[in-house]
Amino acid sequence: MREAKFKKMVVKLHNQEVIDLVEGLPRGYRSVVVESALRSYLRTDVGRELVENLSRRNGSKGAPPIARGNVFKRLEGDF
């Protein structure tokens, strides 16, 4: 039998609409929906660019973001 590989994480949500949506899901399905949403987001240009910029910044201790426009200005929501 295959060993399950997972990692428990804590995620802070700030948007009340998103919080209500996640709280409205059955307990066993919350992580599935959040993981699916993140995977879908990473398939978009903005999602890939955001993760690439943040990864470079984290890994290179303050490396400047890649200059393809400011991805942070294109994001919706509060940070």
C-alpha cells in the first residue's frame, strides 16, 4: 500500500468572502478545495509570475522581482 504524503499547514485568510466560503465547506474537503484552487491559480500567467517572484526574493535574499510589469499591482485582495 502506498504511504500517504502530506504536510499540515496553517493558512491565514483575510478576505471575509473567502473565509465564509471555506468555512461553509465540509471539514474533510477544505484542504482539497484550497489545494485545487492554488493549483489552478499556478496555471495562470499571474500565478506563475507571483510564485516565481516570491521564490526568487526568498531564495536570493532580496533579489529584485523579474521585470515583466509589477505582478503585485495586478493582484486582487489585501496583503
